[in-house]
Amino acid sequence: MTVTIELGLIYAIMALGVYLTFRILNFPDLTVDQSFTTGAATSAILIANYDTNPLLALGAAFIAGALAGIITGLLHAKGGINPLLAGILTMLALYSINLRIMGDRANVPLLGTDTIYTWFSGAGITGWTLILVLAVIVLIVKLLLDWFLGTDMGLGLQATGDNEEMVRSFGVSTDAMKIVGLSVSNGLVGLAGAFIAQKQGSSDISMGIGLILIGLASVILGQAIFNNRFVTRFADTPVGRLLFGTRNREVLMATTAVILGSIIYRAAVQGALAVGFNPNDMRLISAIIVVAALLIPRWRVRRKPAKAVQTPASNSAYKETTDVRA
């Protein structure tokens, strides 16, 4: 149980990056599959070969992931390449770049080196205490992202995703907004990759394959479960206003839902494996979870009975009908 929550919290950082591109920018970015590995490779090689402080390695992983996002942004914004194709091209190029970062090796072990997890274990931070520490780290990342999306640039990002032509009419560079958004998004993905590399004690060239599905599952699942009238009513209460505020409240609620969605996704996968599913079916399980998260809200809408709306004209017509029958 603790391992499930721990992984859910780490992957929540990646899911926040996916949320930024897919929900805020409305940009289908496939760079995630390799920018995750880029962050892991950068962190691992700095620690293994250069004895770098693990915290500095995390920062370097964020920068490496952000650079990958900038490349995708430049291909689309300045090169005029389709967003989907721009992400695929960057993803393909990053595979070779990641191998070069890791010294032309498919795996970089971190055995016998200092990582943040060796620090945690050395300080006796394990189990639920470790989960609490990770929750604080993820909360800090979330609050920084919420603050960024509440700035002028963050509001420009949201407006670019909603109506790009309108933003251009106000003299705002949508190309710059997309590049900034993609860089921050992939920076978060790279940061998550560095956390995973330091947790499992190695960086592998294939560790990011299919990661976009995990990110989408976390975003869609979280918003499908928590985007309902009960959460909205709670947000209108004094406690809800204290937690989510009144300005940019939809974003604050969405980022919270993404984090919880990541944990729920991990719990769902772990539950499927516990009841006897083959570990090789993990991608299939992920796809089923995404499909279910997409379809459940639609089924709710279809099941809601349509309420008849009475107007003055309909009331008068009803009275005339009853008078004729009488």
C-alpha cells in the first residue's frame, strides 16, 4: 500500500506536466515518453560519474526536460510543424540523445552512490513518514504550478489554450506561450524521471515508453472522479474557499484532482495485479482505465432525465386545454 501511494505521488509530478500541455495548452505533446528518460538519465549520470549532489541532479533533470520541451515548441511554433508530429520528432531524437547522455549504455546503475533515497533511509525516513515527505514535495510543486498559472504569463497560457486567435488580437505572442508551457511541462516530467531513477537505483533507456498513457490516465481519471457537483459545492463552502481560493479556482481544483488521480491510477493498477492479472498486461490495464474514465462522465449525462421547462406560454396553453376539456 505504501509503495503504491509513494509511486502515485512521484508520478503525480509527471501528471501535472501532462495536465499543463493537454488541458491548459490543448497541445498533444508526445515528448513526454522520452523527456522522462532524459531527466532520469541526466540525474543518474551526474550522480554516478561526477558524484553530484542528488538535489542538484534533480535540478539538472528539470532543466534537461525543459530543453526537450523547448525543442518541441520551436519545431511547432517557428517551424510550423503539426503539434503531434513535432512531439514525435523530438521523442525520436531524444532516444539517441539519451543514449549519448548515458555514455552509449542502455542502463546506468546507481549502486553505492548517494541519492535522496539513501538520505531518507539513512535518516530513518521510511514507510508512512516517507510518504508524508513526498506529499510535502508534491504539494510544493503543485503550489508553484498554481502560482505560475495565476501570473500574467500563466493566464496567457490558459487563454492561448482556450482561444489562440483572441490572444493574438491582444498582441500576445502565442508562440512564446506555447514554448514556455512546453518547457515547464517537460521540465516537470524530467524531474519525475529523476525521482524514479534515484528511487529504483538506475536509469534505463526504456523507462519512459508508454508514459504518456499513464499521465493521461492520471489527468482524465482525476478530473472524471472529482469534477462533479459535490466537489463544486464543497469548493463554495468556507473551507473550500480557504483551500482553493476564489481566483483561478478551477485550476487549483484541477491540479488537486490530477494528484489524486495519479494515486488512484496506481491503486487501480496494483489492484488489477493483485487479483491475478499478468504484469505484461499493464499497458492494457492502463488503456482500460483511460477508456472507463472517459466514458463514465458521458454515461452520467445520458442517464440524467431531461427536466421539462415551463414557460408562461406553455402554462397558458395548458390552461386553455383544461378549459376546453371542462
